[in-house]
Amino acid sequence: MAHLVTSVIDQYYYILNNKSDPRVNGWPMMSSPLPTLGICLIYAYFSKVIGPKLMENRKPLNLRNVLIVYNLIQTLFSAWIFYEYLMSGWLGSYSFRCQPVDYSNSPMALRMARTCWWYYISKFTEFFDTLFFILRKKNSHVSTLHVIHHGCMPFSVWMGMKFAPGGHSTFFALLNTFVHIVMYFYYMVSAMGPQYQKYIWWKKYLTSFQMLQFVAIFAHQFQLLFTECDYPKTFMIWIAIHGLMFLFLFSDFYKVNYTKQPKKENQGACMIVDDVSNDTGKPSNGSLKNNYIQSEYSDSYKACYSNGSTKGFVTQSIEKLNDKKIE
């Protein structure tokens, strides 16, 4: 047993020291996976235990202005990352057919690596989505799957950043950040109040746009199965599976939300953004029979979302009888 443990540890250090990109070893959070793993575990424990406990006997906070600013910052942050991905390769020098990682110290290669690092950091800023749910006492939104998704994404992106900061699979991040520009802009306008809802009539098409993103992602990744390319196939398969999985989740949401199919209760496949509850923590009409999500700010703030990396959609059927707590 001791020999097995020693072998595992030796293999871990061998991979970390000999297979990773040496350019990023001295960058913040990059020398070891432990800081990222620790933050993810703290996030999960806070989301499911500490946060709800701290808010248990407190009134939900009204964070309307905070949400507007937060979504604006996320929109601008995503726009900047998207721009950097374009300028560091995808606007001209990168190939959509096969793009190996450039491990050199050229200005363009380093710019791409730095862009990947900022994309990695963006997975931590998305933790605030969960924090705002907790502060507003929307604990039913902080599902186990929601926490697992957000908690795993930073570590998953860390792996790509550590071993392949650039190349073929950054197409996923390029598309994801573009979708986030549109998505967070939508949420910002939605939170600004009913008078702005006429400007976001395109909500339905946002879901279609997200689904198109996932089709493009797994098609772009799976093409390497038929093309000789000096790119780690492990990362290609991992990202392609992500794209395929989220396509099914989003298509299920689309069918329930925008077609005439009978409503059905979601089994926890995706995560919700908001419901009809207002910031007092009480539902506006005593029941939630609709399978779709409404905002306390407007009827249009119903959409659920995915942080590409990795968020999603959920529908639910819950009813409140008398003064019982909504679960």
C-alpha cells in the first residue's frame, strides 16, 4: 500500500514538472493545483452549509443595483477576454481545422497564454452568481448540480491552462466568452426594470444562440478524430463531451419553454437563475405553478443561463400552501 501511494505521488510530480507548460509555472495559482482545488472546496462548503446558515435568521437582501453593476462588469470582462482571444490568434493566424499549442516565448504565444489565464480567473468571478442567490435567500437555486458545476469549472480550466494554454480547444473559450457578453448584457438590462424590457425582446433567441454554440464546440473538437493534429486528444475529447452534454440540456429547456409540449418537472439537470419570489423571500402570488422562471424586476427576467462554462437551465413545479416554506 505504501509503495502504491509513493508511486502515485511520484507520478503526480513527474506529470506536474515534466508534462506541463514551463512558461506558466510562476504565474499566480499555476504552480500547483492545490490552491485552485482548495478554493473550489471552500466555495462548495460555503454554498451548501455556511452561506445558508448565516442567512437563516436574516432578511433577504435587495441587490438590484448590485446585480446591475455585477452584470455590467461581467459583460465588459467577457468582451475584453473575447477580444484578446481574437487578437492572439483566432482572428487570423489560428487554423479552425487543426491548431497545435505554441509553447514558444513569442509575443503572440504569450498573449494567448495570458488570455487563457484570465479566462481561468473568470471562472472564479462567476462564484458571485451563487453568492447573490444566498444573500437573497434563493437557496433552492443553489442546487447540488449548480455547486458542482461552478465548483469544478475552475479546476477543469486550470488543467487546460497548466498543460495546453492555447491551441485548438481555446475555440471553446472564444465562443463561451462571446455568449457571455450577450448573456450578461441581457441580465443587466433585465435587472434595470420593466421600462427596459422592450429592448430584450430577443430572449427566446438567446437560448437558440447558446445551443448553436455547443453544436459548434463539439463539431470543432470532434473533427480532430479524423485529422492528424499535434494537439492533446484528451483535452479535445473532454471539451467535446462538455459541448454535447450542454446541448442536450439546453435543447430540453428550449422544448419545455418555447414549444407546446406538455410541461414536465425538471429532474435537477440544470440550475435556475431566479423565480417569482421577491426580495422579502415570499412569493408574489403564493404559488409557482408555471415551469418558468420570473424575476422580481420583470416578467422578462425568466431565462436560465449557463457560464458555458459550464451554468444551465432548470424548470420546476412548486406550490406553496398556506405559510409553508417553498423547497
